[in-house]
Amino acid sequence: MVDYFLRHKVISWMVVLLLSVGGVTSFFGLGQLEFPEFTIRNAVVITQYPGATPKQVEEEVTLPLEKAIQQIPNLKRVSSVNSSGLSQITLELESSVREDEMQQYWDLLRRKINDAQSSLPPGSGSSIVNDDFGDVFGLLYNLSGKGYSAHDLEDQADFLQRELTLVEGVKKVSIVGARSEQVIVALDRDRMQALNISPDQLANLLNAQNVVGDAGRIRQNGLSLELQPSGEFQSVQDLERLVVGRPGNGGLIRLGDIASVSREYTESPSRLYHTDGETALSLGISFASGVNVVEVGALVDKRLGELESRMPLGMELTTVYHQPQVVDEAVSGFLINLAEAVGIVILVLLVFMGVKSGVLMGLVLLITILGTFVMMSIHGIELQKISLGALIIALGMLVDNAIVVTEGMLIGLKRGKTKRQAAFEVVNQNRMPLLGATVIAITAFAPIGLSPDATGEFVGSLFWVLCYSLLLSWITALTLTPFFFDMFFREARETAGSDTDENQEEDPYRGVIFRGFRSLLSWAIRLRWLTLGGAVALLVAAVMSFGQVKNAFFPDASTPLFFVDVWMPEGTDVLATEARIADLEQQVLKMDKVNHVTSVTGGGAQRFTLTYSPEDSYASFGQLIVETQDRASREARMEKVIRLVRAEYPEVEYKVQALQVGPSAKASLEARLYGEDPAVLRQLAGKVRSVFEEEPLADSIRLSWRNRVNRIEPEFLDDQARRVGVTRDSLHQALLINSDGESVGVYREGSELIPILLRGEERQRFDLDTLASLNVWSDEQETYVPAGSVMGPLETELRDPLIKRRDRQRMLAVYAEPMPLSGETAASVLGRIRPKIEAIELPEGYHLEWGGEYETSSEAQEALFSSLPMGLLGMFVITVLLFSNLRQALAIWSIVPLTLIGIVSGLIVFGAPFTFMALLGTLSLIGMVLKNAIVLVEEINVQLDEQEDRFQAVVQAAVSRVRPVSMAAITTMLGMIPLFPDAFFSSMAVVIVFGLGVATLLTLVVLPVAYCAFFRIPTGNKSMKTS
């Protein structure tokens, strides 16, 4: 291969040109994201059961549906929330299910749910399957306008939706927060009773009057003429003219005589939005798959600029989240980091390897990186923090192979060989060890790429980018490095008699550094047991000190956004929640360095990033999305908001949290209690909560079932009701009309279908004292009777507003968060409270399970470690095969545990937590260390073959590897410097820099000592070979 590239220079230049042009072209064609996407394998089954209690919903709706769902293959988890009149079942598929297979599973789910409908109780609605959890609205806006009505905002939002859907690359435009309208028929109970008109009579009339029906056709003179009777309501006022009187009543009785008709917004909206204190609608835009979000974002911005002139004066579109801008800034910043890292590596090479060698290896490095862009394009890997971070991590390893080859050829020239002789000798000697070392380095990252869970999917591009780049670096080191070397360097000067006289060869290792290292290593080998004992002592100290290192999963994102989640006491009306949230919003707006505040009441916002999980729909829940000027001001404002909520909103439960990076849990700390009896579960949860509250650094403590709420239970008197001909359904209807209102039809207005509600007059609603005098229609007597005659005393009862289930068991969770900005991690808080909670005695049939960040992290590590043993075994087997010697392989692997010394010391010095990315850094470090160790042991074998003195052979081999091994380590370490400020990669950078720095010293010193110990190589004259 070397000979071919040296003899066919045109081919060599063509390869260089193809990789360079192809890399540049691929780079500009790659998609861009801030972080890689991961698949959300969830679906929700929603079923309404009006009037049912949470327990009835659970037993009559959820249980039959859970039984049907359990038949879905590859089902990971089923959880449900049962509230008054509503069942919400969430299912999650196993991580092994590919994204392109998911639609098949959702189709099967719909069939199973459809088959189960026959087992649901009368009165329950049809189940709805929602599998759109993968929709991410990377462009999120709020539309507001002071002085404009909700209807005006809706019209403008509809207009923007139609226009923006046409932009190329836009998949979907969603509008949330529009308040639905109702036509209210407010009944006068006294007039209804006087005229003896029943509610059912009105309902039937309203339904019959406003239906769309087929009246047939008349054929006349060869034409077919449609019959379309008039009579549909043309305006709300038409309803008041509807005749409702029966024949024989003495005259026409119209609806307006017994009721007032008005058009109003619903009293129980599902979502309410505000932006900077103004009523707003949320406009979310999602991108089509595979597009460049930065380019599509620019097209959307351009179109919005064009539409700005058509927006009413004073109506504004406020940006909540602009993913293209975030992506552009993140990718641009990371490309700068990559350029800095490449510059640092090349500068180090220029300083320590000389100008020609530095330029040579810099060219090879750039070509390798460009070739990697080509492979990323083929694989479909976008430019994002993980893939670009992988390139930065790989930089030192990418030049490692080229350093070994260049160093070998330089030594060959100094020893009087020709350039081609030096190239052939170095390549032939090192190609298999370098290949083995490269494959081992790739295998070290394999558990990352092969991890089957969402976290593995999230960071999987790290493995593939490293795999492609390292393989390319091996190929370019063996082909393009000799090619450029042949161009850059002249043949060695020939001196008579010096070509074959080894004593006349120039000693390339006579410098001060080499002589000092030779002396140090010689003493270390002579005192081998003291050296090895010292290394083991340092390892033991590192293991013992690891307990001081904090554990975390993923850090917060650097985006200057944070969330304030607020839970009012359960049972709070959504409009009362809105008022409280609006008050908090105004106070946060007054804080300096706060750009915008968006509030959402009734549930979470639209999902604008994969790591944001919207809260379920609760009337008592509200959320603020606060945008600050920068990350520093974000943390300061978070602290101020926490103090504000504690001081002025003592009745609420809250959580203040920054935007997360990577898959996250519902709460950082979660203790789940399983059992059948809700009362026992609440009793146990109270004990668990007490332990959380005793922990000073635990915050945002709350229960998943929330607080119990009062329920009014009018007693239905069967005997009395039977005597007067009143049914339970008639009583329910009377109570419903007097409170929320009964839906009796629709009013058509263009494409809108507006519900018509029969409701009591405002002065007669929500008054408990008047319930007994409420009129109930008796079908048997065809008249009204007082509700008090069929209804006993009103009693209130505390009940659970929610019953949650998980994996077909009742489950009550206690949630908490580590104190924000305290520096505490969930793992450290859990470590203190876990023994106390697990000491709580549980009754038979009840058990405790830990969720939160502990579970998420454990699942990610379990998935990672599931393939790690095979990866480590493969790496060890490759090491044995390279040398066909078990003892040499053991000597090489003896260095691996010692890397913990550098890892622990670095994390403690910087106060960095051991995150999931630090774990990945540790795995990558194993590959780097083994790579250097293999190169050193290979050189030891070469020197042992050439020299009689085995001790000197080992020392000489180590001395000859000082520069390539050190250069590879230094370039990697310095190349990681741009990652230190990045919150996501900082812990990984610390692990690699400190771990590799210590490991390099251990490789150059402890490995030769261990080799001599394994093979019992003595010092002095005893080390001479025996024939």
C-alpha cells in the first residue's frame, strides 16, 4: 500500500482532493441540531367517563384497557392517571423498537383498544389514542395584542397557520390556548316550572332544529333538483325565536320567553397563555424530518417578515424558543471550539515535532477530519454537540497514528536509511499493532453506540464519529503520511562507510529529556516492587477518595431559560389558578435581566425541545417560562424566584428548574410506593415525605396524588323518588344544568361547531342553599318536583382527586428536587435519605421503588454495561492476538485500573460531578491508554529482538516511545481545553485530561516496570540473553 501511494502520486493527489472537496461539500450539506434527536416511544390512551369518580374510572375503564394494552409486544411500561371523569393511560415501548417500526405498534394498539370498547361501561366515551409525542415545535411563538379580543387573536393565528404551513421544510403549525366558545341558554327556573316545560323538551327541540339532513331530490324536466329546507340558526338571536310551547298552551312560547341566550367563552379552558402579562395564543412550528433547521428557520423568519405588514397594529409575535438560532449559535460555537482544538494540536506538533513534521501531520489531520464529514453525511449524522464533541475527543488519537509513523521515518532518516526504506520499515512494523490499537480504541466506545436505551440513542453519534475518524486516521497514517513525508523531507546525507556502520549512526535520543527519562526509568525498574507498590497505593487512595466525587446524570442546558412550575391546592378552579400565576408572572417580569415571561395555566406548554416534558393537564397547575439575558443572570433570577415563591405564595407547591440536557425524569428524586389501599399508601407517603422534609437540601417536595379534595354528596332517596316518579338521571340532569350546564346541540358558524349549553341563570348557580329548592322534572307526573323531596342532607367527603397506577398497580410517588443552585446533586441527597426511607416498615403487599434521576441513570448505565463486558473481552482478545502472548496482554491491561488515579484527582480538583458523559470519557480513556501501551510493548518486542541486554532493550523501547506517546497525550489533552467551559462536556474533559495525563506517565514508567516484573527481567549483567 505504501509503495503504491509513493509511486502513483497522481492517485495520491486524487485521494487528497476527493477527501478534501468531498469533506467540504459534505460539511455544508450536513443537517444542524443543538443536540441529537432521540425517539420518544410513548403513546397515550384517553377515555372520558363523565360523572365517574376516580375510583370508578380506574375500575371500570382503566383496568379493562390496561388488560388490552398488556397484549402489545415489547411493552416496557404502562402507567395511568385516573381523575374525575377521565382516564389517561401512557404506555412506553422498549428501546429495542426502532423508530420506523413504531407505527406498526401504534396500529396494533388502536386495534386492541377498539376491541376493548365493548367492555367499557355505558356512558363512557370512545377511547382516543394519541401517538404524536414525537412532535417537537422548535419554533415557539406567542401571539398577543393589548386591546384585542380572544377571537381577534384566533383569527390572526389561523391566518399565520395557513401561511406558515406553506413554507418549505415546515411539517406542522399548531395553535394552543384558544378558548372555545359556547352558546349559553340561561334558563329561568320559575318560568320553566310555570309553563311546565321540561329540559328534555328543550334539548330535543334545539337538536332537531339545527341538524343537517338529506331531504332528497326532485327530478323535473331531466334535471335533479336538491331539496334543502331552511330553518338552521343563522345567528345566536335566532335561538331566542325558537318556538318551545306545546300545542294547547294558549299561544306561542319562544325560547326567549324562558331563557336568555348569549355567546360566551368556556368557564373551564384547557390551556391559558400569557406573554409578558398579556393574553396570548401559542403558535408552534415543527420541522419536517431530515431538513436543515437553520435554513428552514431562516425561511420562516423571512415569511414572518413579509407577513408583518398584514398583522393588525399592536398585535405582536413574541419568540419563546427559536431552535434554529440556538442551533446556529451552538454549532457555530462548537465549530470554533473544534477549530481551536485543531489549531492547538497543530501548534503543539509544530513546536515539539518541527515545522515540517508539524505541517505534515496537520495536513493529515485536516484530511482525516474532512473524510469524517463525508462518512457523517453518508451515515446521516448531523452537526451537533455530540458529533462535534466526538471529533474534539478524537483529535489526539487521530494524530497518534501519524505521529508514530512520522517519528519512525524521522528516526530512520537519522540512522541513514532512505525515505522509502524508512517508510516501508515503519509501516510494515507498525501497521498491525496500530490497527489493533485503533480497533481497541474504537471498541472502547462500542458500548456507547450499542447501548439500546434512549440515552444510548442520544449519545450514539459519539461512537460512530469516533469509529469513522479513527479508522480513517489509520488509513491516512499508512498512506498519506509517507506520501507527504516523501514530499517534505530530503534524503539523508550519505557519508562514506556510515550507511552500515551502526556505531556511526546518529543517536536520536541523546537530548536532556531523553537522558533524564532513561535514568528515571532505570531506577524505577531496579526498584520495581517499590514502584509497583506506590502505584497500587495511589490506586487504593483514588478508590477511597471517589466517595468525595458527586454523581449526576446530565447537566443543565446553557440556554438562558428556566421554568417555574406551580401547583395550587388540588381542586382549585383553572381561572383562580390563572389569576395566581398572572400575579407571579408580573412580579418576575419586574426583575432586571428578564427578557420575557410566558405563563401557561392548565398544563405544560407545547414541547419545544425533546428534553422538555410538558406537565399533564391539571386545572391547578401553572408554569412560567422565563427568558433571561444570559446563563449567569438565569441562575441569579432562579434564586430570586425561589425566595419570592416561598415568601409570598406559601400555599403552592413549586419547582424551579433550568432546561435539561438529555433524557430526564419527572422529578430528580422519586420514591414510589405500591399497594392496594389508598389510605395506607397515603400514610406511608406521609412518612416518606417527613424524611424528605428533614433533609435541608431537598426542595419542591410533593405527592403524585396531590392533596385530598372535598366532594359534595347529595343523598338520593330511592323510595321518595320512586313515589314522585323521579329517576337518578333526572336529578343528575337538574344538578348539571344548575352548575356547569348540559350540552344539547351545536350552533354552526362556518367551519366552527359551537356547543349549545342549557344552564341555570347566574344568580341561581353555585348556591348550595338553593339546591334543596331546585326543580327536578318527573316524567311520570309530567311536572316539576322540589329536589329536596328526593334528596337527603348535603354531606362533604374528602377523597383522592387522582389515582395513579404503574405497571398495573396502584402507585403513589413522593417527588423532590435537590436545592437549586446549592451544588447538591440528586445522587448525593438520595445517598443521605435512602437508608432512612428504606428503614420504614411496609405492610405485607406493599413495596418501595426508587425512580427519578436514580432510575434514569441506572437504566442508562445498565444498557451501557450490558454490552461493556463483551467490548472489554473483545479488546483483551485483540490484545492477546496482537502479541500471541498472554503475559504481555496482562502487562498492558495492568495499566487500565491505574487511570482512576488521574480521573478522581481531576474531578476533586475541579469540583466536577461524575456525570454520564464522564462515564463515557472513562471508557474512551481506556481505549487511549491501551492504544499507547500497545505501541510501547510492540517497540519493546522489537528492541528485545535486536539487543542482547533485555533490561536495556526495555529501557530503550520506552525512551524511543517517549515522544510519540507524549505527543499523542499532549495533543489530546490540550485539544480538550475548549470543552472545559461547556457544561455538557466539562466533566468528560476533566476525566480525559487528568486521566490521560496520569495514564501517560504510568504507561511510560509503570508499564515497563510491570513488563520486567511479568517476564522477570533482571537488571545489570544478569539481564543478558542466554544462548
